[in-house]
Amino acid sequence: MSSTSFFNDLLSSIAEQGRNLLDLRRERVPSGKGLGDLCEALLSQRGEASGVALARDVLTSYAGLPDAERQSFFQDLKTRFGPDLDGVADVAAAVLKTPGEEALLRRLHALSEPRRQELIRRLNLAPGGTSALVRMRTDLLAAMRTDPSLKEVDRDFEHLFSSWFNRGFLVMQRMDWSTPAAILERIIRYEAVHEINGWEDLRRRIDLPDRRIYAFFHPALVDDPLIFVEVALTRAIPEAIPPILAEERAEVPAGEATTAVFYSISNCQEGLRGISFGNFLIKQVVEELRRDLPNLKTFVTLSPVPGFRAWLTGALADPDSAACATLRPAQVEALKEGGAKAGPDEELREPLRALCAHYLVREKKSGIRPLDPVARFHLGNGARLERINWNADPSRNGQRQSCGMMVNYLYDLGHIEKNHEAFAATGSVAAASAVSRLLKAVPEKKKASDPVA
């Protein structure tokens, strides 16, 4: 942390020197369009000190823009800072005439790259530039909801962030009670799956022998985690989340635990959406746990099924759907009216478990990938769909998103690579026999294109 602070102080000093060299005493840029002119000046600069000063001016001015002007700025990035298409056409024609000329090929590559990529690189030179650009992309993602054409700009942010935040730059740290309070406060705020209700709740998740939290950090965002995973050490694969989060429970001595349960994974930076960290984090945590606790034999998740309720609601509206074919008419009507839990006889338990298995294995996005985002993540990492748990999350959010269902994805270390390759190639879902039995209760309109492995 101290070395990063020194580096930031050095950049700030360079920026101040550059400001003196440029004699920049102008007013704040008044609009997103005007900010584009300042970006042009940044791209034309050759001096490092003046470039750092200009980059800081651009980012400071952007931070002061209202939302409407930020939208205008993103539009300017799209229309004004794309590739030089005329230059590309001219050089491409020259390459066709002399295809072996390396100088022309390099020139073609340079011209085909959108100018905004170089702009983003130069903005990153400013003190705190990386953090500011992550926040800028957060705004861009929000702007894309009303203007999908800005995806063209977002592709350049995502391309550069994939390099800047690659695994080689990430540092994993275990959180404990000695971790700086500013970081722990962010852990509380960023928890996206099972809310942390204050400091005492956090203490139960990090300061007991059978509970741990691991996070990834990046040198440019020193005190701000990128992603973190919460781990429970248990004697068996859990079927529900309340016993994991209970205030009063019997602790398991770490040396006696046989199972590591990943029960919550939270991405912390909206501006880094689409940049994959979770697969690396889980694999590194598994390696550390195996080294520290050789008795651990089973690595499994207790995961939500966030898209199940929405899919089921849509399916119940279609009389020909798998859901309506599986449920009795009275059950369909009960679910339409909002009932998610079983009644006294738990009549909905097995039908909903079967439909949840059907949703995770057979319902696809873009042909071969599961609809459910959590399923795509774990199955893509090579995990196996191990078990469907009924009423495992009775919280309001659990009922709203998944009718209370939770799932165990098993990371079988001997089969991860095979499962991953099959899923990547064909979308084949590795599933335990218990899940396959559930699927038999749900009729298919046609043969599933993606077999259960």
C-alpha cells in the first residue's frame, strides 16, 4: 500500500509540473461535447508531464458533469474517437498491392484501432486514473440502457480492462479482524448475496475457525476489493443457508472439517462487469485451503438460482410449457397467485425441484448456455450440478428470486477440466444422478440439444 501511495504522489507531482508547463488556468469544461475537445488535446500531447496534467483535467471535468452531459460525452467518444476509416481503406489497398510490407501492416493495425483506446490509456496515466475509469464505465453501462449503440464504446473499455485486470496483477488476501476497517466496511457494503447486518455479523463470517472470506485486490485500487468469496468449513454438504448464517450454532474445529462451502461470491465493482475474476479466485482459494487443511476433501457451493422465479412465472403463462405439464392445475394457480413455499404436505417440493433442475440443465441462452447466470459461471468453471435444495433460502429475496431454491455445485478436482471442456464445446451440463432423476419428471417437447453429462 505504501509503494502505491508513493507512486500516486509521484504522478500528482508530475501532473502539477505539467499544469505549470501548460499554464492551464481555464474554467471547468462546460459540457460533454466541450470535454471532447480537451480529449483531442490530450491525444495530441507528446510531453509526459503535460499529458498527465491534461488527463487529470479530463477526469476531473468529467466527474463534474451532470448525467445528461455524460451521455453527450459518451456519444462524442463513439462518433469522434473511432478508427480512421479513410486511412484504413487507403493503407489496406496499399497492403494488397505489397502484402509483405511490415511497415504497412503496422500502420494498418494502428489505424484500425479506435482512437478512444489510446485516449483511455492516456487517461489512465492520471493520479487515480484507473479508479476514475472504472467509475466512468459504470456510468457508461447505465447509459447503454437507453442507448445500446454505446456498446461500441464499451467494447474498448472491456478490451483494455481485460488486460489491466488480468490474473497476473491480482493479489488474494484473506480478510480477518485485523484487516483495515475501511476495507471491512466495503465488504459489508458490497455483499450481494446474503446481507451482512453490521459488524457482529461480519465477525461471525471472518473471525471464527470455520468461517473465512478471501478477496482479490488490484494495485491500482489498493483498499477496494474487486471480488470476494465467503467460505464455511463443515462436515457435510449443506442443504440450506440459515444454518450457515445462524448467530447461535456449534462451531466446527477447522481441522475436523471435511467440506469447504463457497456460499457467497460478490463482485464489488460494477465498472468491471464482464471482466472475469471469480473462476481464478475460487481455484486459488481451493489451493490455499488444501494446503492449510489437508482433511478437506469436498469443495462445493451453496448457490442461489436468481433467474428461476422469473422463468417459472413466464412458463406458467404458457399452457404448453414444461412447467404446466409438470404441475397440477391447482398448483399452477397457487403459484400464479404468488405461493412459493410448500403447504403443510409440501406438495410443491418435488415438482419445483424437478422444474429447477429442468431450468438449470435444459433452458438455454443463445442455444447452448444455461439461462441462469450463476449456473453459467460455475458450470463454465468445470463444476458439477450436484443437488437441488428445496426451501433452502426462506428469506424474502430468496423467495422472490428462486422460490427459495438453492443449488450445490461440486468442484470435483479430478473432473473439473473435462467438465469445463465439454461445457465450453457443446454446453453439456455435468449433473449428478440425483439431478438426472429429477429431470425424468419433466416432459420435454423435443430431445434436448445439450445432453446431461
